[in-house]
Amino acid sequence: MRPGHAWLLAIASHLTVAIAAPPPAQAAPQKPVAAKPLAKVGAKAGAKTVSKTASKKASKTAPARRRPVFLERRVAAMKGNQPNILSLGALVVDLDSGQELYARKPDQPRAIASISKLAAALVVMDAGIELEGLTTIKKVDAEVARGGAPSRLLEGMTLSNRDLLHAAMLGSDNRAVSALGRAVGLSASQLAAAMTRKTAALGLKNTRFREPTGLSPENVSTPRELIELLRATMKHPVLGAIVKRPEYDAHPVSRPPIKYITTHRPAARAHTQVLGGKTGFNNYARYCLVLAARIDGHNYGMALLGTEGKLTRFGEAARIADWLISRKPNKSPAVAAPAAPVDPAAATPPVAVTPVAVTPVEGGGGTATVAPTATTAPAATEASAVEAR
């Protein structure tokens, strides 16, 4: 091959390949797509992101919906000829005569919740607690009270033991009970054991305690024995005034005062003077109340256990009071007979009327009036005192 023919062969081979190869297929024409405005797209995407983020934050920060508190079961006042009582265990007793007026399973043990604090107070008083001594709330007190109602006695607060007694009895503060036990050298378990021994010494065979505050369902008693426990508390010279008091101001050291209002205050009415009482609640015992009251001039004790509704126990106490008043026979005024002529020869010696005696009702601070007695002048006698048991 001649030197000049080489480039001719290269051109020929390139032309052959170009002719044999098919032409590339043309792409089908596409319709123009209208683009969405960037501002709107961004706004929607941003809104979705913000709403998701907000919902996540709300789910984390929003408090759980609290279960509404059931206050009172409204029922008819009477059922037959007796008060309409719904408590699972109940007893009404005339404290002056000891007569049992109404009963529903009065000797069946049930959980009593914070009514346990009556026994705790008796134990620390028997141990000789110094009322003006100071006790500081500690972490152990918070641990004993864990699971109960919130306390206003913060760790590090220092109060007198008298203030702690009022906090326990009026405010039903669980930390106060633990602190009172420590003030007399008793741990929570030792205090509970001493409470069981104390009630046994009072003759309360069905009353026992697992811990001192009333949080345990194993703190049990009966309606009959709770009335006796309240009577023992009311007879105490210090505790009797505390369980009757409607309110009290405690004064922690270097802190603002704390006002306590007794938990049984709703039981007081126009014709019902509360002489002493204690409430209790936990999920097992439900709502409980033991009360001593002067109703229409007479002293009564009542215990209501296992009541549904925070205020139902007070409604039942009111129905009992109304029933006690209504069941008394109506006294019609006596009609005076015409005066007979006086025979001077049959005249009797002058009659002296003993002055009315007003005596304090034991354990309640109230008074009982003794009717005047008519006697002959030489043989005048003193009026007898009335004891409220």
C-alpha cells in the first residue's frame, strides 16, 4: 500500500460506521409543569413541622387528667324510720346512757386510715413528750409519709411538739406523726407497735396498727372501738382540747405561721356542737369519720366507716342528727290546775331551791346544766355532776 492511501482507508471506515448506526430516537415532547409557589410550599411544610413539634411538647408537658373527686352521694334523708346511712360500718351511741341507737356491723374490723392518729397521740403523751420542746422535720419523716397527702411541713422546718400535735390531729399531717414519734425516741415501726399495745390496754381487742400514720390498709378497728378510742382521747387533759379545736396556727421557727383547720369541721351545724372527732381516708378504707357531738342538749358518739364520697360522711352525720332530734317525743305544755285554798294549819315548811349547777363536760370543754332540785330548807342537797363519757 502506498503511503498516501492510509488516511483514505481511515476516512472510509469512519463513514461506514456512521451510515450503519441508526439515528438516535428523539425524546417525546414533555408538557410544561406549573411550579407551585415556593412560599406556599414552604409555609405548609413549616406548619406541619411546627404542629408536630408543638404536639410532642404538649404531650410531654401537659399534666395528666386528674380524676374528679366524688364529693357526696345524695340520697333520701330517711329509710323507714331510721336515717339513710350508706357507710359499710356504722354505730351511733348515747354517750350519757350508753344506749346503742343505730348499728350496722359495729363489731366488724375495717381499715380506719388516719383515725389511727388518735392512738399515736395517746402513745406520745404517755411517753412524756415535752410539749414546748422543738423537733425538726427530717428526711425520714418524709419517707414515712410517702404516698399520703401533701405536707406543708418541709424538711428542715423546726416546730414545737405542741404544734406538731395540732398538725397531726387537725391537719392529719403524716410527717408530724413520724416527727412526734422521734421526739420520744420511737421509730415508725416502734410507734405502731406501741399504738397496738395502748389500744389493747384500753380493751380494744380488734384494733391494731401496721404503721402510725394510717396509710396502711392493715390499720384496722371497728365502729364500736373507735368511739371508745375517741372517748379516751377526749378524756386526756391535753388531747381533749385539741380534738375539739376548729383551727390552729402553728409557728415554725423563723418561718411564716401555718394555719390548720380541722378536717371534721363540716360536721358542725346549728344544732350540732362538735366535742371531738377525727377523719380518715385511703383508697382501701375510703372515707371515715368518728365524732362526738352535743345534739339538742344531749351527747352522742358516732362512727362511720367505708363511706363513698368526701362529703357523704358529713351528710350522714347531719341525717343522724336530724333523726335524733325528730325521734324525741314532743312535750306538750302542762295545763295549770286552779289553785286550791291554802289551809294555814297544813302549811308546809318553806322550800329552798338549790341553785343550778353548771359543770364542765369532760373531754369536750362544753357545759352541762343540771336541773334545780327542790328540797326542804333543813335538808338541802347538792346537785350532782354530769359526766360525759
